[in-house]
Amino acid sequence: MKILLASPESKLWNSRQHIHMGLGYLAGALRAAGYNVEIYDASVEEEPLSDVMRRGRYDVVGISSPTPLIKEAWEAARVAKSTGAVTILGGPHLTIDPDESMQHPEVDLVVRGEGEDAIVEIMQALELDAGVQESTMAPRVFEHKAWSEILGLSYRRRNGHGGRVVHNPPRPLREDLDNIPFPAHDLFKIEKYTNLQPLTDGLIPNSRSYTIVTSRGCPFKCTFCSKPVTGDTWRARSVENVIAEWRWLVQDLKATEIGITDDIWNYDLDRAKELCRRLIEEGLNTVPWVTVHGMKVNFADLELFQLMKAAGAKRVGFGVESGDQEILNKVIRKGQTLDMVRQVFRDAKAAGLETMGFFIFGMPHETEETMEKTIRFALELEPDLAHFIIAAPYPGTRLWEMLEEEGAEIFSRDWSDLAIQDDKAHFQLGDLTAELVERKWHEAYRRFYLRPSRLARRLMKWDTWRRAPERLRDAKRFFMNSRRRHASPTSPRPSDWQGKAARRLG
């Protein structure tokens, strides 16, 4: 069988410029099992998926999708099915609501949760039963018992002349991460990707930027965080296993930059330090690396940052979220104090690392005062980079539940409205109006980045002038208040409205 793994193109944000690790892991598992697999990442491809499908004649197409891109995923499935391919959807959104996608005839199968084992089992089942369909665009139905034994799979079981949707029991989280094949990094067109932080660092000519996952999951339960695939547990790969993949990236694939994309890679402080020591011992510290997602401030000290610096780390990021302790405690439930945050920034800077802070605006029960505290805290911490985000409610999160319970006015009428990199508020609640959230968000960017010292540093960078049109667009977006109208709460609603947020957006 000839397999294509695809990621739909995002028209919602332009910040993800690194390779799609989910597809990489699936491709690695399929290749290790002996299957012929290719990767299509629409964010860097020039040829449309329809042309690729007609030329490649793939038997199976697997599509991964987060919540905001689910419509693009359905469209990709429609294109694939029109060529006769079996279509499989997976990813965070499918794990939360598989039945929604199974109502689409262009979707044959849905994988819930982690997919490395499931995707191989699906290929094996297809060899026994490829399914039947009434027409090219009709959904496939299956009857071999092998389909009922694939954990985490949703499919249509043959029932007379049609099929009924069956959701098999969930697949337990895999503990032995070392036995999962490495991602198929070499299948990505790495020369088409920019460096890991193009919006802040600029473009690096001839960049070969790879990412690596050293652990999965996070045991903390921040109310805004969505992690339906990796769960509320923390599972780590061994240091030796991580070093082996790191060595492959540096020595064989000639990486120019590496990004750790764990949710919380430093949860085991001793392990994090040992990993740094091994990078130094192996001579793998010649390639700079960054923590793409925020580190947890509870599990870091000066020694860790000094080891990271010696191991080649360039920048560390921290999930600061808010400058108001009560919002951190009662609304976000972050499990950290402002003094902890202050200490890690001092330690990281003392070790010679660049720092980045992530801040969130517009959580329930926020006020102008609490958001003002966040701005002032960002100015006090003085990270090299500050990323301010407007809260987005994702299905399955506690934030989503809070908005339902408190009767928030949700403006989103489509899953695509939930892009976290957007510059508009997604809801309002009581005195927390959309206008207030957006005004403080723009104000945060202006007050942080338009200081004379910051402007001088930016203007002295050649990349600023080389990319002047794009920089001007970014400036307009971040610094100037938009006047886009929000959807009216009395605007037309989807026909399946049932009073729940999941149905408002589905």
C-alpha cells in the first residue's frame, strides 16, 4: 500500500514553521513496519493536494488536524476520497469529538489518542478487509473482526445495506516511549521550513530546523490547556534514547537548530540536567537549541540553566500567563507564584540565556486591573521576547466548561475562530468585554516593544529591513486596535444548535 500523511494548510496563523511531529511519528511507525509512506505538509507545499493525489495514486491518506483546522481536514479528506483512497483523520480535535467527523461521508476512519500503534494496525486490517462503499464519495463500511480490535478507532461497521458508527474502547497511553520509532525527520522537505521562531528572530538563510520530543504529557491542569492526545500524565524517554535521535539530527541530517517541543521537558529536574551533560559529553552542543514551549518554573534552578547554556541552548521560554497571583491561583490554576517566575528569569539571564515569556489575556474574571498587572509584570521581567495571547476556549478544557457554566457570550461561530494566535477576543463575560481584552492586548504589545531601547535594537537588525512589508503588517496587527465587529449573539446559528458550546461551533 502507498500511504500519504497530510497536514492541511493553515490560513489562520503563520507562526508554525517547524515540522509536524505528529505526522513524523506516524511515518516513522509505518516505515518501521515496512510500509511505503510520504508526507505532505500544506504549509510548505507549492502543489495543491489534489494534484499530488492524482499523480501519486495513494491507497491511504491520513490527515492530522487541530480544532481550528478541522474544516480544512474535511476538505482534504474529500479530495483524497475522490481519488479512491481510504481516508483517516486523527489529532486533538478528533480525539475530543470523533462522532462529528464520522458524520462526514468523506471520512472513513478516525483515530483517537496517540496513533503510532493504531495506524499500523489499521494497515494490517485493510489487508484483510478494505471495506465496501456504494459510490466513490460514500463512506466505507467494514465487517472483519479485526476492526473491532483496534483500540482508539472509530469506524462504520457493516449493517445490512449500510453501516453504523462504532467507537472502539480508547487506547491506553503508551508508557514505553523508547520503543516508538524515531520520527521520519528525513521525509520532510526541511529546506522549505524557516527557523523555529521566524516572527521574532527573522529568517536564517539555508536553515535546517528540526524539533524533538523528549517526553509526552503534563500532569498540571491549567484551565486553558488542551491535551486530549497526550493526557494528564508525564511520560519521559530515556536520556540515551533522546541522545540517539539528537545525534541523528546533528550528525546525519545536518540540523542548524533544534527545538524541544515537550509540554514540560524539565518536569524531572535531574533528568533535564543529565540530558544537558550528555549533550556536552557527546559533542552535540555545537548546534543551538531552544525550548519552543514554555518551561515550568517550578522545576528549574541556576545549575540547570548553566548546563543548558553549556549544552548549546540559546533561549528558554516560560509560561508566565498572568501578573496577578489570584488569577494564577483561582482561574488559571497554574501552580506557581510570581516570585518563582522572577527567580527563573534571574537565573536564566545569569546563565547567559535569552528568555521568552508567554502571557495570556482575557481569562474569566479578569479585569482591567489584572491585565494591567500582567503588562507591568512583563515589563518588570524584561524577557528578550514577550508573546501575548488572547484566551481561546478549546473543547475539553476547564476554560470551555467555565464559560458554559457562567453563560459567557461566545462570539465564535466556527471552529476556525479558535486560533490562539488571533488578535480578537473569542468571548466576553460580565464586565470582561471583548473591547477591553483587545485593547489591553494591543496595549501590552505597544508598551513592551515600542520602547526606545527595543525599537533601536530592532531597527539595527538587517532582517527588519529585508522583510519590511511583513514587519509593517505585524506592526499593524500587534500595535493597532482592530475594529472588526464580533458576531452578534443574535446572529444566525447552526441548525444543530442545542445550547452547548460544542454544538454552537461544530
